[in-house]
Amino acid sequence: MRMTIKDLIKRSALAWNETEQFKDVLDDAYSLAAPDRNQFSGTRSPGEAKGSEVFDSTLINCLTRFANRIQSALFPAFQDWAEYTPGNTAMELLAQDDEALNEERAKASVATAVCFSSIHSSNFSQASHEMLMDLAFGTGCMLINEFPVGSRSLFECVAVNPAEMAFDSGPYGKIWGVFRKHEVSPHLVESMWPDFKAPKDWEKIVKESRTTAKKVLIEEATYYDEELDIWNFDIIYRGDTQKVEPEGTRIVEREMDNCRWIIPRWMRMTGETRGRGPVLQALPTAKSLNKAQELLLINGSFQIHPMFTYVDDGIFNPGTFRIVPGSLNAVSANGGPRGSSIDVLDVGGDLRLTQFIFEKMQMDIKKIMLDDQLPPEQGAVRSATEWSARQGELANAIGAPFGRIYSEFIKPFLTVVLEIHVKRGLIPDMKVDGYVTDLQVTAPFAQAQNVNEVNAAAQLIELMSMLGEEAVEEGLKTENFGGYFASKLGVPHATLVRSLEEKEQRQEQAMQMQQAQAQQEQAFAMEQKQGGQPEQAV
């Protein structure tokens, strides 16, 4: 059931309460790790130098490497990093019907090719990288906008700053409400939402906005209707940003089978809707390191431009004695008896100890941000064992978050993309339900996990072979290993793996060849026998 405007505003306000509770910690985190993306501070203005308070760039560099590494492991640009496959139910029902199973595989393969062709032609790679940078703080936000029929692309991906977003949860921590507040130029509203209903005096507002910086406040609400099993999408127009309307006007109403918002979370704490990411874990160390670096720079400035002292004896006149750069400070004595008239103030420190502390804190931050790699990739040739260890480190580090990324990003995103293509009639009617149609991730990270399973199966064959060839044939279904390896390694079945029918044909051909060979041998033996009888008679 669609909610009233009054109830929507109340529900949105409750969701924004939690966002306000996260505001301070996220403001600190973005200020140190991504100052240019920080919108949690209300004092920021366009064009402002937002990194003026950052004295150590370790966390900034680690954040960029984090997003690059996760993207290359899960969503490599211009690669098909997942595929649609027949679900377990379809595989079981069609296990004995090889022709029908191949048709389902071909149908899923076509869907994969068509959908990823649209993904590659969209801005997914750029938007996903921006979203992954926000995911490092705990919550990423991506919106899939479907273009009208006749446009150059089917859809676009928009990475939205989490400062504009608020959420509420349904059962078991799933996000059932997504709310966004943002300021929009009135003349752009129709381009963004072609199906909007113009509020009162809209033409006048649009005309004024083309020559002024006037903007209006827009609230988007996307919420799940459990009774109808659909998602409602509403846009509430709240008036001028300087004079917000208390009630608002609903200007867009939509119903969708799947939510167009993709909201992945790195990890979630009990009782919280927003996620928490590695940047928040590294924040205490980063703040300490940033402050220590600031103090070190201050100390360095004293080393380069020292502060001087002078004896206030009524003879030395600092007003006529100029030292630039530096400063003069009156003291009672510069040594005994009373010392020199002017001396340098010692502001030394143990730089070796300071450097050791800095390096330790930097390594702690890199470890939390998954940037503690083995020796660099460039340089001398690395062994296969070392590269395997690299993948093992990454797998151990993001193994648990990968499950959440799959359920909250990969599956929802590819489900929406498939829905758009089915809606346009570009592929046959199908949807990802886990039974008839499922998803298999073929990205490098998933392949690294699958390789472990393939190695385990290969070791099983090797161990069984030690018992003899007969033990392998009797104990293992050797005819199924090829298909199993192909499915784990993401190899296309139709192209490289023989079907059950093709296997039976080859077996029949082999039997026919054996029978023909046996007949030839038998005929040859009979000829030899007949040809040798006269000699025996003699």
C-alpha cells in the first residue's frame, strides 16, 4: 500500500535520525580519507580547499588502492565478471534431458552476453569505483536510472554520496526503505523524471531558475511493500530550499518489481542500518598519525626557522635588531653568567624514534585497508607460490565481506539489469530466483576460490590413482569431472565441454571401432590358419 505524504515524511525523519548519529564520525573519516568527497560537514562550500587539515596522506592513498583492488578483484573493467546460469532446480529436473539442459544453458549464455554488453557500454566502471570508495566507510550507494526507449543506452549508474542518504530496516537487517534529500535546479527536474507531475506555479519557478541560482528541495522515497511484494518510488517536492513546505507535494509515483537502489554494506553492527567499513576501523590510528605528522612539521619549521632568545639587560634592543625569518623572546639569562646576548632556542627531538612510530602507524592503517601486500609486483620475476599467496591474503581479508557484497550488490544489480532487458524484449522472459535461473560470479577473486575446489578434486584423483586405475574407475565418476572443472573455472560448456549425447555418440563410435577391429583380427587369424594347413599336411 502506498504511504501518504505525511507518513512518508515521518518515516523519512526517523531514518534521518540515525544518519545524524553517524554524522560526526563520518565527517572525521571523510575529512582524513576523502576530503574532496566530504559532504557531512555543513560548513563546506564549492571550491573550498578541503584537504587543508590533512598532514598525512596514508589513509587517502590506501582508500584509492582499496577501491582499485576490490574493483579489479570483483568487477574488472570490460570483463564479464559474472554469468547467468540454470538454477539448481532446473539442473535437477533436466539432468536426464541433455538437449533441454543445453537449451537452458544457451538461453542463460545469451542473457549474459546481452546484459554485459549493455554494462560495458554504460558508465558502470566509473560509478562502481566511486561507490567502492564510499563502501570503504561502510555504505555504498548506487542508483540505476533506466533511460527512455530510443536513448543511446538502456541505463546509467549513479554513485550517490551517502551524506544525501538515509535508510531503515525490515526483518533481519535488510534495507526496506531508502530516502534521499538533495537540492535540484527546477529546470532539470523534467529531464531527471520525465513522468513528474508539475506542482503549482511550476512554470514560473522554472523560468526564474534559468537566470538565478535558485534550487528546490527534493525528497526521494523508495520503500518495500511486503503485502504486494513490490517497491514503491515516490518523489516529494518540498518547495524552495529557503522556504521548505511542511507537507510537500508528490510529483512522481512508480511501482517496481526490484529496487533501483543498490546499497551494499561492508559489515553491519546489530541495531544499526548503516554499515561500518575499514576506514572507520583505521580512523583512530589515522587521527593520531595525522596529529603526530602535524607536530613533526611544526618541529621541522623550528629547525629551519629557529626561535631566538635575547638577554633583556637594557642594552640589547630587539626593536632595531631584525632576524628574518624567526622571532625574538626576552629571557632573564642565556647562560651563566647570563650567557650571550642572543642565542638559538633548542627545539630538538629524537627523529629516529619519531620515524619508527610513524612507520608502525602507517603499517597498521595499510593492514586495515587491505594494502599490506607482499613485495611489489614490479621488479624481479615473482614465483607462482608468491602470487598464490597474494590471492590467498586477499581472499582471507575480504572473504566474509564478499558474501555481503554478493547479496547486497552483485545479485541486486544484475537482477535489475536483467529486468530492464526483459522489459525491453531484448531477451526472453527470465528472472534471477535461484531455482530456474541463478548467478555465478566469474571475477578473478571468485575464480581464485574456485581454484581451491578444483585443486581438491584433482588431488582426489591423484590419491585414488595410487590405488590403481581400476580403483579410480570403480570409485569415481570420472566422466563428470570435466563438467565440474568447467563450471568452477567459468569455462563455457557449449563450446568446450561435451554433452551427454555427444559422450554417448563417442562411446558408440568407440564400440563400433572395437568391433570392427576385432572382426579384422578374427578374419586375419582365420586366413593365417587356412593358409598354414597345407604346410602341416606335407
